[in-house]
Amino acid sequence: MEALRKAEENFVVLKAFNDLVLDVVSKDLCTKCGMCVSSCQVHAISMTDEGPKSVGPCRQCEACYYGCPRSPATSEELLKASLSSEKKDDILGSYNKIVSARTVLSEVKSVAQDGGVVTTLLIYALEEGLIDGGIVASKSTIEAWKPVPKVALSINDVLEAAGTKYSNCPSLVALKDALYGYDLSKVCVVGVPCQVTAARNVKVQPKAARKIGDKIAFIIGLFCMESFPHVKLAQFLTSNGIDIAKVSKFDIKEGKFRVYMGDAEVLSVPIRNLKDYANRFCETCRDLTSWYADVSVGAIGSGRDWSTVIVRSDEGAKLFDGAVQNGYLEVKDIESDGIESLRKIAKRKASKN
Amino acid sequence: MSSIDLIVGPIHPALHEPERFVFKIDGEIVVDVEPRLGYVHRGIEKALSERTYIKDIYLVERVCGICNVAHTLTAAQAIEQAFGVEVPRRSKYLRTIVHELNRLHSHLLILGVVCELIGFDTLFMLFWRDREVIMDLIEMITGNRVMSAYNIIGGVRRNIGDFEVTQIKGVLSSLAKRVKQYKKVFMDDPTIRARCAGVGYLSRAKALALGAVGPTARGSGLELDVRVDEPYAAYDEVKYCAVIYNDGDVWARLMVRLDELLASMEVINECLDKMPSGPIRVPVPEAAPQSAEGVSVIEAPRGELIHHVYTKRDDDKPFRYRIRTPTYANIPAVCEMLKGCYIADIPAILASIDPCFSCTDRAALIDTNSGEKRIIDILSLARRSKK
Amino acid sequence: MVNDHLEVIDSLGNELKEGLLDVRYLPEKRALLVLVDKALIFKAIEALNKISGGEMHLTTISGADLGEDYIELTYFLWLLPQRLRVIVKTKLSKDDLRVQSIVNIAPATVLYEREVYEMLGVIFEGHPKLERLFLPEDWPQNMYPLRRR
Amino acid sequence: MRLPSLIREVWANLLKKPATVKYPFEKLPLSKTYRGKHELMRDRCVGCGLCAKICPAFAITMRSVYGKVSPEVDLAKCIFCYQCEDVCPRGAIKRGKEYELASWSRNEMIVR
């Protein structure tokens, strides 16, 4: 009996792509981050609007299942243990320091939203040779405001991708282009919390595609309340009589979703009115500030034209402090109520979902 | 008229690979030739249709060790065509560069071998020394001197940077000077003229009728060069003119190769200058997305090489794979050349088509154990080797 | 030249009439595909030879058993004046694997036809020496390595 | 007739250092991309068997040692294409630089 129990313990069920579909995609948990596509070394998965789809024979290596941020196999302890940060915090994640920062580069100021910190960090890392390329969400040239995953190899690519987009995109699909197509060895991933979790997953999960994890030099996380599918966002705007192609900027400030055309604000609605348009998978997410990133960046908590930066790991400190010391960024201490308001909003997201 | 049979091969000092030729001779003159192929027949065509596409790329690489890049390039192109995959432009340029480097080392090899066979050992040593630097370049780009494993379905496996570009350009510029010097030797040297000029004549009409390919055809004035006729990879974007000599003898075929060395170097330099940036490969699933047929024709160092593959939908193995190698196409032509020549000229004539008999005999693995024939699969062969 | 294949198609139609089952240009292969009845294979190659003025290079013959009840023969030709790749295809029923040899038009096929004969069992009528090429002499009769059951 | 150039050539070659190297004592530098003996990192391997499935030479077998499945590379069969390195999702196979692989026994040819 003992032997049988032991045998049962040792018996590991193979988790192939079918199990990923069963455990994640069919339960509406899939965030369409694209990590399964990048993990698959026999190129048998492709990303569609509905989620990952099998396009070739699966060789059952389990990499897609264990790399998935939403799979039951993802252990939060492993992810938390991977960050060597001083302060542990349940709501904001563990971190080393929280500061306000903004760019000093004029070319970034003209294109970026808020402080332009992410764009500047990418430019710094590219110029210093810390990375060969970055994974960013760029704007589609065909459909207005539809984000498309892109490998940014030059400063121009980075500048093109600047600005916040409120639709989700399978950014990590571009990881395959970067590592397999362009044969890069050091990349920086920029993403929302679910994508950041996936990127951290492949660095620490023993059964995930750690070859990819080795090649991710930095993970820059963004603050994310929730995201909207591009189709539904366009629908919402059309119902309010706005053509998405003419919109110049989206923003979420003071609890309201604001749409700008040119310089004029044309629409401002409370975020809760947009609840029906948000992605289903965002309902289960409790992470506002990208807990597992090296550096998290967002607008909440800092004043106008400044960004809140949470430095969480040694790699993140190296990147951020380097950018500050080399005069790419200017920093100031975060205002006293900044952390409090950030914590309040983060708590709201965590409790709501 | 009575004649004597002179049997050369399968193992013979003048042949570098096992193949048998039965020469009917009258005195010193060869009257007729009867080739017997199949001594190194390894059943590759059958084996290819029993392996997955990824394994096939490595198996076709072993059809011929010398022109391995040509084989993998053709196979990759044929399979990509059947799959409906378009490869990135940068990978096309990289493929062209490695393919031309491969041609350089192959031509230098056979030029050296011919020099050795006609008794000019110094030139043989010089050619092979120069071949060594090309091998080093191939190792630098691909990771191995001979079996480069460079082309895969969807692109190439390694990228090159600025360091490699300067290295290649430096080596090629010094090599070009030496090749020009060798060309002068081939034009002027009385020994080479005596052994090569007018030997093994093949007329243009015969070359066309007998289906000669590559330098053999171009040495007879036949304008056949796939790089010009049906440009593949990056050849539609670089300038290239076919090298044609009208003499139709051993000397013309060697001169074609010497001129192609210089032309190849120009192609490589042009590719390095024009090479666009971008991805080097695209991911391709293992199974075929459609039942289709892929045909790829390229100009291998020895001539026109054709791969013909039938794919089946959702199957990761090709349904039928057919390879026609250049030496195989040149066999009827070489038999024609040998008729009427002296026995002493046989090695030089054979070498002038750059024969590669392991290429020629490739198609069923047969085990003749205990007198019965059966086909062994590779896994049981692998198991057996463990004992 | 761009429209050379149209002229070739026209003259092939005149020569072969209804024996020509299908003819079309495949842009992705940059080749003219000609599908003919097996009885007309000799006539088709002869017609192509005439169109090219005798300047026709036969690349290879490739036979394939696709698991159906026929064997597909593919002739790869290169027409020098037109600079055109022509792929001539024909299907042979497995009950009657006889086809006319084209050695008289293109002597280059002498080895290819022998290979197709020994690998797939297609009998080329009029071939001067239809014997084994690669396989050993004691290979059993009526066993063809590349046939599918 | 071409004696002067001949003398120059001979003189140049006398002063040149030889084109060959004294192999066992002196080795040629290897390229960065050189594919030599495998380095298996067993702590990374989870025994998925992709390398064994993809190996074109059937040189890799998955063998269970103390309950842990990991690959064994038979260098006698290996063709050094490093498709296994390309396909390993966990980065457990690394290209080594060692190329002197001759051995007296088959057992020594196996990388565990």
C-alpha cells in the first residue's frame, strides 16, 4: 500500500498543449500573453484573437504549460522568492524603493505619455548595449490603436511604440521573433502584469522554457487596472459617436477614462461604466503593479508628467540607477500621499477580483 | 576489330570513390565505356521518406559531404515551397554567402585533385592550402568546417556580424590575388596545356543531348547556369554572369571553375554589401500544412541539383523525396568524353567533371545477412551498434 | 521573356490537341506544368523539343508512387531559347506500367529511365538497355524499393 | 626565363612561417560557434525527451538514473548538428569546445 502511494506520488501526468487548452483557455483564464507560442520549440502553437491554437504536432515537452502565467502549476512562492528585494508587501509586491521619475530626453517627451520612463529606460539599455532588443507593443499600421507585438531593435522602433494603449496584445509572441528570428541573446520585455508574470515564470520555473528566461535581461512592468479587447474598445467609442481612428490619446486619470482628439478631451467616463467592455480574464487578476517585474512603471501616485517607478530587484536597480546616473532620467522622492493612493487603488483591484 | 576489357574500379588509385568502369580498349585508345553504378548506394531517398523533415535536412546534407550546403539549401527551398513558407530576405543573403563559400572550397578541392592527377603536385598543395582558409571561414560562420548544418526550413541557423564581414572580405581579397596567379599558370604552363588541352572533348550538341550540367556543360559552351536562368535565394538581386568556355575539353572545364572562383568571390562581396538587416529565420511547424509538391533547382558546385518533394497534409514526413545530383547527370557525358581518349588520360577526364559518386548513388538500405534480403530500420541499427 | 510560356502553350495545344489534359503556368515554381495522357508522352516531349528548336535540356525524370493506384512520372525540362522550365507529368495505371521511352529524343534519359524502372517497375518501351542500375544483381525480381503497398 | 620572380618567391617562402601547425603541441584557435562535445546540465533537464525525439542521428536516448530521466548522447553516432541545443526548451544542452573525442571503448563515448 505504501509502495502504491509512493508510486502514485511519483507518477507525474504529462502536461502537454491539450492540458493548457483544458486548464487555461477553456476556463477563460488565458490572457493571450503569447508565452506558450514563444515557449514551443517545435513551433506548433500560433496565437489567434481567440487564444493559442495548435498548428503542428505537439512533442509533449510541457514547456507551454509550465510557462503559462495562469496555469495551475505556477507557484507564487517561487516567483516571490526570485526577487531579491528588501521590503515585502502584499499589495504592491516586494520592492526596494518607490520614486517618481521623468525623462529628460526631448524626443521622448514629445511622444510619451506621463513621464516617458519606460521608453527612456529602453533607449538607455539599447545605447549602453545592456540589451540587443526590446519586446514592446507597437501600434498597428492597419487598424488604429490596435497594439501589435514588436521587436524593437533601434531607438526609432522604441519611440514608435511609445504611448499607452488600453488594448491587450500578445506581446510575448514577439519573444519568438527576437530569440528565434533575430537570434538575439539579451532582450528586455515590457508588459502588463500577466505578461510580466509569464516572463518571470520562464526565468524561475524549473519546467518552463528556461532557455528563453536566460535571454531575458530585464522585465519592465506596467501598472494595469484592466485592459479592453480592441474590438470592444472600438465598439464603445462608436456607441459614443467617436471614430477610433481620429483619437490622439487615451488616458485614465482620477478614476475616469478620458479620450482626447487633438488636444481637446472629447469623452470622460468613470471606469466602472466600462466594466462590461473589459477582458474576461482581467476579472481574476489581483496584480496592479506588476509584482514580478524588475522595474514597474505607472502613472498612479505621481503628479502630472511624472511616473511612479517601483524598483524591485538588483537587475532593475542596475538599469534604473544607470539611467539616472547617465542623465537619461530625473528623479524626485514620491509625494507622501503618492504611495498611499497607489496602495488604495491596488487594494481596490485586489479586493474586487 | 577485337578489343580488350580494362576494368577500372570499384577500388582504383585513379578513382577517389568506389565506382566501376569497364573500358573497351584498342591498343591505347578507349573505344567504349560501360559504367556500373551503385557501389555506395545507401538508400537515402527511401530513408528520407521515413524521417521527419527536420531529420531530412541533416540526411540530405550527408548525400555529399563536399557540397553539403547545396543539398541543404535545395532541400530547404523545396520543402519551404511545398509548405508555402516565405523566408526572410536576410536569410536568403546568408544562404547565398555560405553557398558560394561552399562552391569556393569545392572548386579549389577539385582543381587541386586534377593537378595531382596530371602530376603537378606543387599546385595541388597550393590549392589545398588556399582551400583551408575558406574552410576556416565556413567554420567561423557555421560552426563546423565541413558539415555546416547551416540551412534549416525557414531560414538559416546563425547570424553574422560586423566582425565576420570584415574577416570574410579580408580573406577573399587576398585569395582573389592568388587565384588570378593560378589562372595565369593554367593559361601558360606547358605541362597543364599538354595534359588538358584537347583532351576529353565534348561538343556543345553532345553536352546538350546527354544532359550535361554545371562546369561540364559550360566548358562545352552550353549556357546553363541556374543562378542566371532561374535565380534562387539572393541571386535575383546580385549581378552574376555565367562563365562559358567553348573549348569543350578538360582545360575548358578547369578554366570555368577558376573563373567561377573569382565570380563567386564577387557575389559574396556584393552580398555582404547589400545584406539587409532583419530576422534570419521564421518558425515553421514540423508537419506539412498542405498536400503539395515542391521543386527546387539550384546550381551546386558540380552543376544543376534538383530536389523534388511530395508532402502530405498534417504529416511530418515527406511522402516521396527525389534527388537528382549533378554527377549523376554527367555520367552519360563523361562516357562520351572517354571514347577515343588515351588510357593515361582517363583519370584527368574523370576528375574534370568533378565526380562525386556518393552523390550519384544515393537511393534502399539492404542487409544481405544470411543470404536473405530485408530492410532494417535505423532504430534497430542503432540498437545493434550498442552491442 | 515574359510571355514565352503563352507561345509554348499555344504550340503544344496545336501539336497534341485533346491529348493535352492540362497546361498552366505555376508562378511559385516559375515553371510550365503540362499534364498529358501517357500514350502521348513521347509526342509531348517531341513537340517541346521542336518548339525549342532542338535546344532542350532534360533535367531528370522523377517517378513517384503516391499510394494510389497509379504511378506519377514527372519529366523536368529546360527550354534554352525560351528560358522556360517545363514540368511534364503523366499518370500510369499500376496494371499497365508501360510507357514509351524518350531516349531517341533525349539521350540523357538513359540512366533516369533505368532508375525509374528498377525503383518503381515502370517499363520504358524502346529503351536500348533496360537493366538494373544501382541495386545488386541478386536483388529479387518484381520487388521495387520505392513502391508503396 | 622567369628566374627573378622565382627567386623572389623562394625567398618569400623561406621567411614565411609554415602553413601547418604541430598539432598535438599546438592547436588552431576554434571559432566562437564551434560545435564540440556536449555539455549536459542535468540540474536544468526535466527529461521531456525533445532532444531524443528530434536527434537526426538517433544518438540521444533517454535513460532513467535514480528516478530522474535524462538524456545520454552517444558521441559515436552524434553528427554534431546541435539540433538538440536548438530545440531544448530548458537550455540544458550547451555546445562544448572539446573536439578530441577518440576513445578505446564505447562507454567513454557516451556523454551523460
